[in-house]
Amino acid sequence: MTTRRTFLKTAAAASLSPLLLRSTACAAASERLTLGFIGVGKMGRGHLDGFLGRKDVEVVAVSDVVKERLDDAVARVEKRYADRKASGSFRGVKAYGDFRELLAHGGLDGVVIATPDHWHAIPCILAAQAGKHIYCEKPLTNNVAEGRRIVDEVANAKVVFQTGSQQRSEFGGHFRKAVEYIWNGRIGKIKTIRIGVGGPAKPCDLPGQEVPAGTNWEMWCGPAPLREYNEVLCPKGIHDHFPAWRSYQEYGGGAIADMGAHHFDIAQWAMETDRSGPAEIIPPEKPQDGRGLKYVYANGATMIHDEFEGDLKGDCVFEGTDGIIVVSRGGISSKPESILKEPLADNSRRVIDSNNHHANWLAAIRTGKETICRAEVGHRSATICHLGNIGYRLGRKLKWDASKEDFVGDAEASKELSREARGEWKKV
């Protein structure tokens, strides 16, 4: 097994420095950027197919712990690039069972990480240290400490980072419109935000099963606690559903983190708290119900998890002193209707212009500009999810210092902000 020191030495020899990578990409914007994919399950295949449809990138490497998925990913790349292969311009795609070997692949510009949540932080850290630009799925982390480490490593390496919070770019632009109208005062001062997502994570209690041939189960567990295999966590072979590892706190953050990382992200964006967060977390009287937890911000706004009043229900419901905006992936509405009918003035404040999340990341690599969901943003949005899970688990009011990223006067709660990695992964 490659040690961290050996890996970094190998990667440094095989790669350009991040500064040189960026300047080269900017100077030759018409050339293809080379990408590697870490995790090619359901979500990873979606990203792979999306990038394979682009002429400005070339997929050169894939990595996964399940052999069938690796073989399938290689076949997808080979099929898409078949015409280039025949002409001699495509040299094939490499498959790796260990993502560290992928990171040492010569000439690699960037990586797309679509692993389970407990496997986000370490690949991000090592990719940054190897000078690779990074696109990582949300929620960005499995705990708060991991997020701060990612932000620091990305800043130190000066690589371009995009969190996979696609709602900022896509879904008809409904969320971008909502944020712009809120920024420009259409609903006055925000009083309440209601976020419609499911409940918190729970401890894993699945029974053990025989590990399928071709699956590296020890590697799947990685830095998380080692337990017996179960196909609910890691489906056999090629699967076309989102696995339920998301439900278990050892590997994910429950629905409050899975979709919450999208919707809480929009709320943070609208409140302009991308670099901070709430001041208090207040669970409901019966936290076991898994809904009704409140986040209270210093500006007086209160964000409520999965609790609505009347017929006003959506992914994100913003209630202000002058009106209400309801926004979901399927559309946007307001009360009164006049809030959205009048276009914003030409000199109004606007969000970053992005209607394709992949394209926004690639453009940032070439220009050196910030992405629409950089590492700090992804970390802060994931933190909201973690705080919610902690609030439900402890069942008491918590005070949060967003600048120090720690609970105030609550040592027990502070222990929930990190988790020691297992085995060799402690060294990363």
C-alpha cells in the first residue's frame, strides 16, 4: 500500500505545480483538460456521462472499489471516444482500484469525486496536495473538522474547487432568481426560512453479508469504522439507485444532509452567510420526531427544518417583512405575485452567471476566477447539516460560534465536530 509520503513524492514528480497548471490552462483554453473520476457509482456515472459529452475535456482515469463499476466506466469512456481511438488520438483510459494511484497519473489536471460522504475529505486533501483541481459532490464532508481541513488545503494549493451543489447553477435558474430578488430587497428583511428535507442520520444496524467478489470492502469503509458488508451500503455490481449509506451517520448525514446540503446552501446564499452560520441550534421538544429543529442567526432570521405552515410548502420558503418567496426545483412563486412580476433593474445585484455547474468549474480552471460554490461555501453549507444532526442527537439548545467553528461552553457537543480516521488514514 502506498504511504502518504511516497504518494506525494510520486505525485509531485508526475504533476505540474497548481500555479503552473492554472497558467497553462489559461494560456491554452482550447486544449482539453484531462480528468480522473474517483467513485463511479450512480452519481459518479452521471458526472462521467456529462463530462464525456464535452469536447473541452478528456477522461483519462477512473477509480472505484468495485471491479464491475470500474469495467463499466472504462467501457463508457472507450465507447464515447471510439472515433478518436480509431484515428489514433485517444490512448485509452486507466482504471485504478486505489484512488491514490489515480492521483499520481501523469498529466492529470483535475478530479471529480463522487464517493460516499465519508470518502470525500481524504481524496480532496490528497488531490489538493497533488495540485489537482477538484469537483467534489455534496455534502462536502462527514463532519465539521473535515471541511475546514479541505478549505485550508485547497487555499494552500491554489487549485480550483467546485462543490457539487448544482442548484446554484441549474434547475431552470429558479434558485438563482430567488436569491437575486431577496438580495435586492423584494421581500424586505428575512424573518423565517423553512427548508423541506427529510430527517437526521441514524447509527448503522444492518446485518452482515458475504462480500461479493470484486468488491474491496475494507477500502470502501476506509477512514470510517470497519463493519460487516451489507449491500444496502455498497450495492453489488452496477446499480441504478442511490444507495442508503446516506441514512447512516458513520457514512452519511441522513436526508437532512443529503438534500439539506442543497437547500440549506440556497438559504445561506440568500442570507449572505456563506462564510459564517447560525448562532443557536434549537431542537424541538421531541427531537426524536426528526423535524422542527431551528437555526437562529445573529441577524434575527430563523431557519426551520421541515416544518411548514398552511399551504406554503416548498424546498425553500423565504418569509420576509414585505412578502414571501417559495422556490423549488420545479419552479418559483411569491406572495404577493407582484414580487416576481416586476423585473429587477439593470443595476441590481446579481449572482455569478452560471447555468451549468460542470462548465462553471472548467471555466474557473481556465480563467482563475472563483467557482459558484467554492470550498468555503460547500464547507459552511455542510456544517449546517452537521449542526442539525448534532442538535437532534443531543436534544438540547446549542450555542454556535461560527468564527471559531465550535460550540460555546459545551465540551460534549464539541466532540461531535470531528472523528478520528481509522487505520492508515489517520496519517492524512
